[in-house]
Amino acid sequence: MTFFLRLITETVDGQQALVAVPQIQDGLTGRISLPTYIAYLTEAYHHVKHTVPLMQAAKAGLDDRHARFRDALDEYIAEETGHEAWILNDIRNCGGDAEAVRQGQPRAATQAMVDYAYDYIARVNPMGFFGMVLVLEGTSVRLATEGAQAVARSLNLGPQCFSYLTSHGALDQDHLVFFQKLMDEVDDPADQAAIIEVAQGVFQRFADVFRAIPHTRVATEEFAHVL
């Protein structure tokens, strides 16, 4: 079994628990309100703004034996720089207060996920960061391909409100191919264990991020009326 397949196999429980969160289930079918979508974008902003700093921290912690992975992080950094600005634009185009979001603070669950990643990189093994990459990129692809269109239809929002999800999803489809090949180059058992551990930890914490988003499910009859 390749390491990538092992990584997927050993994180199945976390994947399933994340997808089962009501906010995600309803988002994938468009059964969320505009305030819920803006609340989602708000938390996305507060963790996405840390993506590049986390990558820089991971790269700084890797030695010469991990030069291949430092180079990969350089590629990720180039791709991910500025994505938080897309989210602020989406919030603004939805009628939200983007400046208040930029100056505001994340919910506790979002901060906990970010803190976990920084702490693991600094204290345990910077290679573990690639476990977070699996969670965030794999999730964003599905949210983009299934959720964005459903929410756009149900809330009658234009594409200018979904630049983060649609653009990020398209990028991450390519990233996942790159990621799979990269993970199959990880041959150190300690690095493999770290990546799996962080993936499991971030799946759990990312589920908490979604659970913390205020959301009252749109009733079936109301949803049908909207459509």
C-alpha cells in the first residue's frame, strides 16, 4: 500500500465525521441561510490567513533531508498567497462587513485548529503539516464542487459571492494530484506517523469549526419554496 492510500485509509473515521456535521450536510444541499454562509466565510478567513505562515513555519523547520518537501512548500506558498483576500471580497459581495471580519477574532474552535497546527509544527514534527493539507484541500474540493452551486441557487447569489470556493476548489483538484505524488515520496516512518496524526487531529478540529457556525436548518418545505 502506498503511503497516500494508507493516509486516506487511516483517516476514514475523521473524514466521515466531518462530512456528517449538519452545517456541511445542509451546505452541500443549499439548505443554509445567508448569515450562515457569511459565518462560514468568516471562519474560513480566520484560518486561511494562517495558511501561508503555517507553510513558512513548516518549511523553516525542515532539514536538508527534506529538501524535496521544502520545495513543495514553496510551490504551495506561491499558489496560496492572497487567498484570504478572495474571502473578504465574497463577504463584501454577499452584503457582509468584510472590514469587521478582517479586524475581528475567530471563534474558539477555529483558533484551536490553527493553534494545534502551529504547536505541532514547532514542538513535534513540521512534516505533520501535510496532514492539515489533506484535510483542508480535500474538503474544499467537495465544498466547491457540490456546495457552492447549491447555495448559489437557494440564496440567489451570483458568482461574485463564491470566488473563494470555486477558484480554490479548481486549484485544489490539481493540488490533490500533486499532493498524492508528494505523499508517496514520504518514506520516513516518523514523518508518516506525524502526517497521519495531524490529519486525524485536524479532521476532528475542522468538524468543530463547522459545528460552531450558527445555523438553523431550512425546513424542507421552505427550501422547496426557495427553489
